[in-house]
Amino acid sequence: MPGLGFDNYQRNQFLSAKGFGQPMATSTGTTIVGCKFKDGVVIAADTRATAGSIVADKNCEKLHQLAPKIWCAGAGTAADTEMVTQLIASNLELHALAQNRQPRVITALTMLKQHLFQYQGHLGAYLIVAGVDPTGAHLLSVQAHGSTDIGKYQSLGSGSLAAMAVLETNFKEDMTKEEAMKLCANAIESGIWNDLGSGSNVDLCVMEVGKDAELYRNYLTPNVRAEKARSYKFARGTTAVLRESVKNILDIEETVINFTSTADAMEVDA
């Protein structure tokens, strides 16, 4: 199974020894959640990606498809979550074709945990895996070191504490699809308002037994920029010109060189 390259390891160690800071990976911040309802499961995520204290992307996608009915939400290092989920999605498709049956959620989780465990946490991918298969609806999570968890509701990321407060307060057994969607959206909004690493919009994905997964991109947009009270564009000439001066710093001389020569012309193909 292809993995990381460590070509720059010696370079980074040399830079560190000389007193320079080592290159740092980009972290997304993030709030991701999932919860089960009567006949399925919902996962949700915010859409802010950060590079340190800078918002790098206001509307990134943190919900990744592993199979038609199996999706996951990713927190941690943006590049790692993207590439790990692409790799596992490819392997899961090959496995389903070899077995001639629909892929199982537990198979996706096993592939993810085995891959992440090989790198001992150096791949910064923290995932909530959800989906439906012939055995029912499932909601699980996997950490960067390969450890896994199972539950009726989950939250991960820098805004997970705010989201978990909403989940623990309002979760109930056998919710309807609409109730579960509202609960997950509220949990993500709690992360958006209370965590600086989370923000912008709410994405949702609903997986229901016997149906294809439904992705609700920008399900909620609580951070639409308000229209300004007035225009701050000023017409040309609004500010008076008090003084104008032009200084010729460089004298430009133009010389024409004639390249006409009596030497024999270069031979060219006819």
C-alpha cells in the first residue's frame, strides 16, 4: 500500500539544527459530528480550513465519499484526510468487486485503522465513518493512531467539546431523519460560534437504509456577509491634487544599428 515519502527528513533535521523552524502541516481546525436515527445515520461538518491563524478556505469540503452508501467526515491535517480517504475509497471499491458484494462499513473502518496505525499518528487524519450496508446503519470513529470508537453520536475536531454539549443534551433514541439532521446542524453551529478554528457553513450527509446517500452541501449558511450600509467607492477627482511634479531620473538615448552586411547570406533550405 503506497504511503508517505520521507525524502525531506534529513533536510528538515538540518534546518532544525541551524535554528530554523521546521515546515509545519496545515491543520483545518474543524468541527465534525455524526448521530444515528431510526433507519440511518447523519454526519455533518463545518467548512472552514485554517493555516495557523489565517482562514485559508471559507467553503472547503470535509465530507468524503468512501463508497456510494459509506461516507466519512475528516478533521486534522487537510491534505492527510483528503489523500487517506481517496486511497481507502479506491481499495474499498477493489475489495467490493473482488467479493462481488456491497462494501461493509466495518471493512472501511478496518482499512482506515490499519493504514493509520502504520504511521503511528504522523498522518493527521481523525475521521468519523458512517454508512449503511446489508447489516444496518453504523457510526464509528478512528483516530490518527489507529484507535477506534463506536457510538450513537460522535464528535471530533477543535470544536468537538461545544458540539458534544449539544449532542449529549438533545440526543434521543429512534429520532426521525429530520430530527437527526437538525441535531447535527445545531451541533456544528455550536462549534462554529464557539471555536475559532471552525466557521462558515454547515455540510450534511444522510445515509438511510435502502436508499442512496444524500449530500446536503451548504445545508446552513449562517455566515452570509451582510450588505454594507453605503458604498465606499469614491468618484475620480473627489480628493484634490495639491501639487504635481515629474522628475526625469533617467536620460534615454536611442541608437539605431544597421545589421546590413556584405558577408555571404546564410544558406537555407529552399
